[in-house]
Amino acid sequence: MVRTSVKQSPLLERLLDGGVLISDGATGTYLQSHGLEPGGCPEEFNASHPETVRQMAKDYFDAGSDMVLTNSFGANKFMLKKYGHGDRVAEFNRLAAQHARSAAPPGGLVAGSVGPSGEFLEPLGEVTEAEMLEAFKDQVTALAEGGADAILIETMTALEEATLAIRAVKEATNLPVIVTMTYDKGPRGFFTMMGVQPERAVVELREAGADVTGANCGNGIDNMVEIAKQMRSATDGYLLVHSNAGIPAIRKGHIVYDETPDYMAERFKELADLGINILGGCCGTTPSHINALSQIIRDE
């Protein structure tokens, strides 16, 4: 178990000091532009292409990130089993954290990325709560051993799964927990795929033990501003927003995201003014987006 007290964690100390922390941009977008084949396993790059993973972290830190995520989004046993790597959970997560840590400058923070399990809990699916809890524990334990400063549980749609992931972090480590959910806009507003509204999510996730809550993926920056307003109206706690660079489109066989660094940066400034504590990018964002974000926030 990690011995650092949550109350003494570098992340929470930075948040307590005030100001906006700048996170990183997309992992998949970066790796795909550096050799990851369509449909390939991003987490396997931790073992086969360590120099690429380390360079990704360095590029984001150099662009102005205060915190970078580990290349471990899908590194749970359920997801890795689909690639034939179900027995490499500890290896991939530990390496992911070590690579990011090795690129961190003094004061640079590393957040261990934990995505959805890819499974449904009983009775919707076949996985029990105990099995899912154990899977998350295996992942977060290795991320902590590799040097993560915090765990970011991201792209969640179900409160039940997110709550189990929080419990795993609390029982297996002493690291602070960030939890973000992904929302779609419909006729009645923003909901996750499982019917959870932003206001409800931030309240219930905090009650479950999350130190920071928020939203990531699924939306461009304009929708994220709307979501952020709803979240901030429901909580005075720490919030994180990781926005896509727009909604992806396929052009000439390639996935394209249209929101430019300058376009996003102006709206990141609006998010900062709303009191969002950690800002960064998700799908389609690059070091250039993070550099633009860094400049507009730090030039105030």
C-alpha cells in the first residue's frame, strides 16, 4: 500500500493553494500518430514502445501540463483479456506510471488513468461486484507502485461502477481519487448512457469518497462549458474538465477533430472563470492544445 497520506498528497496540496492546474491532452490521439495501429492495444505500448510513452508525457509537460495521465486507461483484466494480455495487468500499469513519472519535472504530477471495465455488473451483465472490485484493485495497486500521485477514474457512465472503482482506490492505496463521467446531450439535457445527470453525479461521487469530480470525453468544448456550469451549481468541491477537440468526423478515411488550439483556449478561459480547478483535453487534443491552454491561463 502507498504510504503517502491523502491529506499530504501533492495533488491536493496544489489544489488547496488555489489557481488552475493544467492537465494533459489525448493519449490515444498521440499514440496513433506515433505508430499505434487502428484497433491496437495502447497499453501494450508501455512494454513494446516505452520511449514513445515517455516522450508523450514529456511533450505534455513541456507544453505546460502540471499533471499528465498514465497510458493505462484500458489496463484492467477485462479489457486486456480481449487483446490476449489479461495476465499483464500489473506489468502494464506499473510501467505506465513509471514512464510518466520518469518524464515529470520537479513538481510534475502523475495521475493513474483508470477507464471503465468494459463489463456490466449483475444483473445486467455477468460480472459480480466482488470481481469488478478486485479488478480495479489490481490496476490501482500497480499504478500506485509505479509512482502515481493520484488515480483518475474516467469516462464512467454508471455510478455503481464508478463507486466500486473509488472503493478500490480507498482500500488498496492512500492516493486521492478523481472521478469523471461522460455525458451526451439529449432533448432533456445532459445524461450519461446510464441516465445520470451531471448535478447528481458530482454530489453522489463526492459522497462515495471522490476528492475531485468532473466530466471528460464525449463533447466538444462548448458543451463542456454547459456541463461545467451544471456541475458547479451542485458542488463547491474540486472539479476537473477534460474536453474533446470537438466531435470526430471521418474524412478521407481518417478521424478528424475540428476544434483548434486557439478556439478551445478561449473557452478554457471561460471554464477557469467558472471555477473549474483542473483543465485539460481528451480525444483529439494534442500538445499544441495544451500549450494554448497554458498560455491563456498563465497570461492572466
